[in-house]
Amino acid sequence: MSSGGWLNVCEAEAATTLNSPAFCGGNAPSDISPLDDYYDYVEHVLTFGTESALNESSTLGRLLLLGCVGGVEAYFRAVLVELVRLCPLARAQAANQVIPFGALDYYGLDEIEWGLFDASSFAGADEIYKRTAKLLGFKIADGSSAKAALDEFDEVCHLRRAAVHARGRFGRGNAIALGLAQDEGRQALRVSLKGLHGAGATCHSAVRAYNRLIYRRTVERWIATGRFKRDWETDRPNFKPLFDLFHSKRDRCGPRDAYQAYRSLPLASPP
């Protein structure tokens, strides 16, 4: 049979060997709060989305949307890991969660908390609500501003699913979730500069709302359970790491440091 036979509908496959380690490098831990780390990452992602670049490439917009949601997911993982580490009440709440045995070998005892998220995705509000309840014991109330912000972020996640799994084409589930008119036929994701910045603003609102809520609820729980001793030198080793975990130096609002925040606590007396 000639080389032009009936099987040759495309080029034949090639034997390839992917050098996966060549794609990998060290993972340096961040020395800033998860919120500021999120800001740095997502705002860098957004710089690639110029109006001309987005007009020239529909693929670019989808990739940048994926980057924004990935930044939000990384924030949630980081803040939950650190809170389970430093808050004994959160750690007790998370104590019954199952971690794969292999996670102990991979992460080691110093980072075993990361094993809580090995099979998890935070690209959706439902998973955020579920993990917050299981690991922290906090329910995000219906009608709250945090619930509204996270529900809005869920719409960005539906856009992201279309971008990742179907090259921007909306499936039935995503179309229904986004309220797309079915009589207009199947639609595809188009990311304009205005739309990209709108998605970025929605991501910012979601992480800010969660950051403020979980910090407030944790401090309130510490007060209610008598964890504060009403003395700065005594409480500093516990409170300062908590404040630093949630405090944004980028936003420059509220107390400038842990001591100033401590002085404003409802039950704390200044030294």
C-alpha cells in the first residue's frame, strides 16, 4: 500500500519523552500575607491584558481569566493552612479531616496541613463554603456581604470552566448558571478589557470579604473562649501571627500593626 493510503488522514504520531523535571523549580515561601501575595500575583496577571492584545487573541483572555481564579484559589489554600496552624480552635475543628497517607511523606510534619487540600479545588463558592465549615467551623450566612461577594465570584468560576474545558464554549450547566438565553443558541466566552477588569474586581471583592470575615470571626471566638489574657506581652505571641496573616500592607487601612490592632480589641486593655 502506498504512503498515500486511506489511513493517512493526518501526520503520524511521534515518539516523545517529556522531561517533566525541566518544568519545575524551587517553591520559595511567601513572606507577606496571603492577601498581599494574591494582590501581587493577580495584578501582575492583569497587566498582560491590554485592549489590543485581547482583541487580537481570544485565547489570551481565557488564559488570563484562568490566572485570576488560580490566584484566588491559592489565597484560600494559604489562609486556611496558616489558620489551622496557628489557631488551636481551628486545628481542633479540622482534627477529624482525612489526609492521604502519602501526604505525610510529601509534605512532612512541618507542612502536613497542605495535605488537606490535595484533592480540592476552590474554583467555586460551594467548595469554599464547605471547607470553611469543615476546617474552621464557620458558616457564611445567607444575606451577608461575604456571601454576596463569593456568589458573584462563583460566576467568574463558571466563565473559567468554559475557558479551561471547552475552549470558551459554554456547556448547558454553565449557560444556565450564568443566565444565558437558550434561544440564542450555544455561546462562547469573549473576554474584553472591561470584562477582564470586572472579573479581577470580583476576585478582589471575594478575597477581601473572606479575609475580613474570617479574621473577625476568629478574633471573636478567641475573645469568647478566653484566649486573650488582656496583657500585650502575654498575648503578643498568639495575636501578632493572627493579625499578620490577615493584614494587608498594600491596602493601608485600619491599624498599622498588631499592637495598634490589639489596643482596639473589645476586651483587651492597653499595657
